[in-house]
Amino acid sequence: MAETLIPETSSVKENKIWKGVFAVSGIMVTLVIYGVLQEKIMRVPYGANQEYFKHSLFLVFCNRLTTTAVSAGSLLASKRDLDPVAPVYKYCLISVSNILTTTCQYEALKYVSFPVQTLAKCAKMIPVMIWGTFIMQKVYKGSDYMVSFLVTLGCSVFILFPAGEDINPYSRGRENTVGGVSLMVGYLGFDGFTSTFQDKLFKGYDMVIHNQIFYTALSSCILSLTGLILQGHVLPAIDFVYRHNDCLIDIALLSTVATASQFFISYTIRTFGALTFATIMTTRQLASIMLSCVWFSHPLSWEQWIGAVIVFASLYAKSFLKTAPAKPPPPELPIGNVPNRASSPVKGNS
């Protein structure tokens, strides 16, 4: 029996590794492109008159409209039932928190400098653990709290102690207002709730990824369109993209990448859980900054090297602790062979 179990265990581990590589690479690629596009749309002027695009909720609507269409097509192509698996209001909860997350992120780009944005995003693991405790009654180990604290600390050290001047040209002249910081705090809180509640739905209901994405995106599409109508921003947003074709192309690319990233995010949360997803997102921030420093030949300060070592050493230690072999349980004896405590070896030898 032991010989047949070993190949199965190694096969399961290898399969999980490949799933992890698929999830991490998908999230990294799509979200790096997504971040570049959203910053370009919100912070780079368009046209000869240097006009800025101001309708962040319109971007949310376009993203969710694309995601709804793609997820519906996936369900129909796979011959899955379009009926909701969970109560509709639960999809709406994810939708509302997701809209608030994205809106806070877009709006914060108008007020908060690049270091503050990135620093705030590095604290993703903490709100996920807080929401996990309240929503899913999860009990995290002391090592999980320690890794979360060390990763946040390492990223903070890396960002707060750059070598030389700030490397981001758009961060110069930006004021770190209370409103901007409040938007980033809101972004973290809503983002943590979104991924945790998605995790709860996947664990509580037997649903495929496309089902949750379809109903969540459809709810977001309806809510964001309602918000645009109430604010009177539908026609001004359409007029802007009509006059600036390059903005229309950027929004189309943003919506495509946002849809792809949503599938990777849902796949990661369903397969590995919300905390692992937050860990991936946190390390993505550090990896993107390090890649930028290497690509543009920006020197790293000794504090930044220390921060990077803290982050990756913490994550490596966590992975090592998870893969450490546990003590095998004592072998169970058949019921008929339970030794009789009354007959001891001493008594038998007397």
C-alpha cells in the first residue's frame, strides 16, 4: 500500500506546483499591463489641448461589460447552466465591494503619489486576514501573522528608502492629501473583503469560476451604469473617447486585460485561497519595482536590499514550513488485535 501512495503524492504536488506557476504568471503579466494602462488613462493628458480623462466609473463599466460578455460566452461554450448557484445578493455583495475597490484605486491616482500607492498595496495580506477571521471564522497560525507582518515591513522599507530621487515622473508635484490616503485605505478594505467573500462562495457552493465571474460582473455592470447615469457622466465620457481615439484604444485594451486578470484572480482564489492571492499580489508590487530599477539602471540602496531580503526570506520560510514533512501518525492496530492490558509481558514470563 505504501508503494502505491508515493507516486500519487508526488503527482499531486507536481500538479499543484504547475497550477501555482500558471496562476502567478497569469496574474503578474495581466496586472502589470493593467497597471500601466490605468495609470496612462488617468494621469496622462490626451490630445493637443492636454485633456485628462476624469470618468473613472466609466472605466469600471467598460471593464465589467467586457468581463460579462466573455464569461457568458464561456458558460455557453462549455454548456454550463446560466442559473445562479448562490443567492443573487451574495454576487451583488462582491460586485459592490469590487466596484468600490476599483473606484477608490482610480480616484486615488489623482491625489496620491506613486510611493504611497505602492506602499498601501503592500499591506494587502493584513485586511485579508482580518476579513477571513470575521467572515469565514478562520483561525490563522502565528506563523501566518508573522509572515504577513514581515512581508509588509520588508515592502515598506524597500519603498520608503529609495536610492536617490523618486524614479516615477508622475509622482513629482503630487500632494499626498488626507483624501488620497483615505481612498487607499478604502481600497485596501474593500479589496480584502472582495477576495475573502469570493473565497467563501467557492468553498460554500459547488460553482465553476465562470458562474461567479458572470453574475458578479453583470451586477457590477448594472451598478456602474446606474452610477454613471445618476452622475450624468455617460455622455461626457462617450464624447471624450469619441474625440480621442487613442483613449478609446487604451480603454479597449484595459478592458481586455482586466477581463483576463479577473479569470486568473478567481482561479487563484478558488485553488489556493484569499491569503495566498494577497501574498502573490504583494510580492508583485515589489517585483515590479525591482524590475523597473534593473531595467532603467537605477541603483538600489542598502535599505532596499534589506527590505527585499526580508520579503523573499519570509515567503521562502513560509513555503518551507508548509512543505516540511509532518510526523507520521502511529499505525492503527486491527480491532481484533488490541492488546489486553491485564496480560503484561512480565506476568507472562513469570
